[in-house]
Amino acid sequence: MKLTKFLATIALTLGIAGGVSAQQMQAPPQGDQVDQLDQLLDLDENQQQEIRSLLDEAERQLAPKEQEAQALQARLGDHVGPDYDENQIREDASRLGDLTGEITAETVLLQSRIESVFTDEQRQQLDDAIAQQQQQMQDLQNQMQQQAQPAQPAE
């Protein structure tokens, strides 16, 4: 549950998209992120500025790592074939794993730093919004499962 909450918080507050398999995280422009948070939590000017600063710093740190991860993924794809080099594949995969860990750590730290800017009331508002979003996702999943089930013939 804590992981789900964390992931939902990241998605809700930062709009970060992409999966682990993509090995990269792309966020909408910073203004959009801060504006979304402001609409949700009614941030004051100091909070908005502090969050912008945190996002700028994170972008400077994460962009090169994300680019390297993309390049490694592409290179790993190029290794596929009958004349593969197992050592090179393992070396590239290991570096990609290290980068993924670094990106994940920086993302968690960013989330924590952003949440430290919020008041207790704003954190509660965020928790409520996340819970609502999770419920909507669960409802949607349930609805899709019901639609996917074949109709039972009447006896």
C-alpha cells in the first residue's frame, strides 16, 4: 500500500510518466507541475518558488542520467543477434541497473523534498486526492473486468 501511495503521489504531484522498462521519467514542463500543485493545494508564493527550485535542481541532475539510460537501452537492443558479446551485454545491463537505482533514489528524494514544503493540511489534502484517484482507478479496473467477462447463457 505504501508503494502504491508513493507511486500515486508522484504521478499526481509531478505528472511523471513512464515505466521501469522505459528506464526514464518524463515530466511535463515545470510550470504545469507547480500550477497543478497550486490548484490542488493552494500553495503560497514561497512554496511555489521553493518547488520550482527543487524541480530545476532535479532536472539538472536527472537529465544526463536519463539520457545515458536511454543510450544504454538502445545499445542493449543492438547487442541482440547471433554474434552477441555476453560480457558487453552484462556490463551495459549492470550500468543500466545502477542508473535506474540512481534515478529512483533522486526521484524519491525529490518527492520527499517537495512534500516537506507542504503544510500538514496540504499533505492531508494530497493524501485525500491520492485516495480518490486510487478509488477511481480501482473502479475503472473493476468496470473493465466486468466488461471483459463473457455473458453467461441463461438456463
